[in-house]
Amino acid sequence: MIAFVVGFCTNCSVLLSLCLKRRKWASLDMFFFHLGLADLLYVTTLPFLVVYYGNQRQWVFGKVFCRITRLVFHLNLSGSIGFLTCISVQRYLGIVHPMRMMGKWKRRHSVLVSALVWGLVLTQTSVELRFTKTNANATTCHDTAVDEELEDYLLYTQVTSVTGFLIPLLAILTCYCQIAVVLTRNNNLDITLKERSRNLAIVVMVLFSVCFTPYHLLRYLNLKSRYLHISKRICTRSNTLYLSYQVSRGLATFNSCIDPLVYLVARDNMITKIKALKEKLHRSVSLTQASHLKIPQRILITDTMTNQNETTV
């Protein structure tokens, strides 16, 4: 429920902020919008999963909604990775090739790229609908597939792990390595731009390190172990591996809470606003401390004058 509350509030705030300023959107704002949309779409399904796991894995919402819920999870992961890649590539083009891109990237290009990302994501994740997610009574809701379809699902997982995770990860790493080289060599760049690029790289790397990489790796290993066990190539499955996979699923859920930070650190004016807020708070604290210090001094002066009067009398 923590992921639902935090993810719902933060992504609603991001989407509302973007909608209020839609006439002034920069090229990145289109990607921020679709990133928040993918996160908001997923967090709306979390209460149903909370009920499911809290009810000792008893699914009461029917077969169709089980398929939709599991589909939306993968839709969110693939969409988040896709739009994070777009944001990283856009930042790379703006810093490493600023003269080539100046005035050439229009809003319509962001619209076309966003449509392309959604098309690829829907094509990739819609295959999930082919696999059975419930038992005969529709009382369980599997996040993978039943044993009879596991071999095909394992192959599907291998393909999507490469196309939907590994390739975008390599693209993002390449972008930020090139950005780091330019920022290190060029001393004339604006300090705010350097901070913004550094913070964006940190947030994206945290997302991949905590949310995406463990999930994709442990998902494949768990499915492989399960397949080998079903085909009787191994005698027992590793409970530690299964538990680690479940933990990675929980961590993957929190990408919807961390993604809004990308909007905060990547916006051109957001760092400036945060610095101004920090300075304002610092001045307020300093004034408060100064006012507290003046009171004892006044009391001390009054006491001194009183003592002098008593001595005179």
C-alpha cells in the first residue's frame, strides 16, 4: 500500500503540473508525461494485488481482470524503461551534440517517438495475454504462466529481457558515459547543467540497480529453475531463489515511486527552484535564531540596570 499511496500521489502531481503547463512543454516534457502515465496506470492495480496477497493468494476478481492486472505490470516496466531511455538519449543529444540538435527537435518528434515506444511496448507485452494466468477455478492469479505453458513462456521471457531491458540499458549506459566525458572536459558548461545531468544519471542508475536489473535477472533464473524441475532435470528447486525473486518483484513495484524524481531532477528550472527554496528556508532559520538570541540580551540589560538602581539606593 505504501507504493500505491506514494506512487499515486507523486505521479498525479507530476501529470497535473505538466497538464497545467502543456502549452509551454519542452521536448522532454512529452516523455515525462508518458512516463507518469505508465506509472499511474500500474499503481491503480495495486489495491487489487494487496487484497489478493492479503487474502492468502485467493483471487476474487475473475480471469479477465487477472490477465489485465498482470499485463499492466509488464506494461509499466517496459514503458518506464522505454521512456527513461528516451529521456537519456534526449539529454545525450542536447549535451554531446548541442549544435546539431539546436532548433531541429520539435514537439511533433517527441509525439512520434512516444507513439513508437507505446507501439513497441504494447506489441511486446500483449503476448502476456496468450498465457494462462489462473487455475481452473480462477482462484489464483499467476504472475508468469502455468506449468503446461512454461517452456514457451521461458522463451518469451528471454526475448523480452533482451529487447525490453538489456538493449535499453546498454543505450542508457552509453549515453551517460558520453555525457560524463563531455562534462569532465568542458569547463565552460553551466554548473546547474552539470548538476542536473549528474542527478539525472544517479536517479536512472538507482532505478536500474534497484528496480529493473534484479527483477529481470531473478525472473529468468526462477523460471529456468522451475522449468528444469518440471522437466525432471533437477530434483529440487531453490527456495532462496524463489524468495529472492518475490523480493525483486516488490522492488520493481517501487519504480513508480522513484520515476517522479526523474521529472524533478531533469527539469531545466527545477534545480533553480529547489535552490531558491533552500536559501529561503536558510534565511528563515537564521532570522528565527537571531530573534531568539536578542531576547536574552534584552533581559540581561534590564537586569543590569535594575541591579545598578538597587546599588544606588
